[in-house]
Amino acid sequence: MAYLSEDKRKVTTQRLREMKQRGEKISMLTSYDYTMAKIVDGAGVDVILVGDSASNVMAGNQTTLPITLDQMIYHAKSVVRGVQRALVVVDMPFGTYQVNADEAIANAVKIMKVSHADALKLEGGAEILPSVKHIIDAGIPVMGHLGLTPQSINKFGTYAVRAKEEAEAEKLISDAHLLEEAGCFSLVLEKIPAVLAQRVASEVSIPVIGIGAGSGVDGQVLVIADMLGMTCDFSPRFLRRYANLFEVITGAVGHYVEDVKNCDFPNEKEQY
């Protein structure tokens, strides 16, 4: 049963474009496993991103860089099994598309064939354009990602807001147009000034999804663990917590431990 959406038709790249055209905002969240994906999909989210943020959220790494292609495929397969309506987009992990276009297409095809996902997401602009074009030419939908690109964190040296200076802002605008012209069906803008994000969204015909990019874009994305309050040591300005599951889960587990220690669980009705 869908929440806020009685339309149970499968979300496609074309439907996202139609949503932009009629001014309907696009909702997007990450998921990394079957159980969470099934919940998120049932709640009516339009796009589910199998993000390389799994490196942080699921594996405890400091950056997204360590996660491998096979690990991303594992998470993607798990998510796809739980989804009926949402468009499932998978991040191509660091090192799988930056080397050359031939390696990029081989890795892209592997993700799509094994996971049965709907699309892929790549970080970067002009620098990775040959890989983007090669993948799209093979019939695989690509979502771009500009602004703060976490796979380049060692280059940036900080998670601060990007494109505040004119030169970087102009490059971002140019990259957005290049990605659109290459055939990308959508674009994520991460942690950039709201005015700049709104300008990009108005200049390109493809949907623009923001995270820390203000309200003037075509949709929003958050990391599920942050949005649900499962993490408590990450509080950027753009994050709104819709629940406090850290507290709820900690309380439930603590209650379980107490019941086991006191021989209250299982009771007579909870045994055979």
C-alpha cells in the first residue's frame, strides 16, 4: 500500500521527466537491503538510490571509496528484490568508471545484468564524459552527480559547500549541460548554493535532485539512516530527521536484554 501515492505504476526515467514538466516534486531515498527497500517502496518513494554511502552506513568506513563493485551489486540485488514501484538507481563505486570508457561499460553492464537495477549514477562532469556516453550508448540510463562528489573527497579535502566561487559555479553549470547533452536522464546536485541549484534546474530539461541544494530543484534525496535518526553524530544543515530510531531501537534492545536477564522472555505463551 502506497503512502501519498495511489499510482502503483512502475516509475521510469520518462515518468520522472513528466513529473518535472508538470511541476511534481520527486522523492528519493537510499536503501541498501531488502527489508528497508520494501518499506521505502511501499511508502511511495519515487526513486531508491543504492548509494555507495553503504560504505559508511553499512560497513563503517570513513569514506565511500573502499566499497567494491561486487559489494555494490550485493546491495543492489537485495534492494531490487524488495521493490515494485520505485526506480532503482545504483551508484557505480570509485574506480569502476574513471579509468577508461571500456572498463566503465564492462562494469556498468555487470551491475545491470546481475542486479536487475533500473539505472546507474556516476559522479563528475567533463572528466568522465566519455564513460557516461559509452554507458548511455549501450542502452543503460545514467543519472549524473555534481557539486560535492564524495568519491573525490581526497581531492577536495573537505565536505564543505561546493561551487561558491564563480569559476567552480560556471564549471558546474557547464558540466550540467554536458551531462544533459550526453543523454543523462537526471542529475543530483549535492551541497551547493541554493541559487545556483535553482539556476541549473531551470536551464536543463532533465530532473534535478538536490541534497543540500535548496528547494528550487525538482526533487530531494537523503540517506535513509540519517533521515530516520539512526545516526546521531551527523547533523548537516540540510538534514531533517523524521524519526529518532536510534533512541527507539536502543530502548527496544535494552528492554529485550532486561527481559532475558530477568527470565521474563520467553513466557509460557512464547514457547512450544
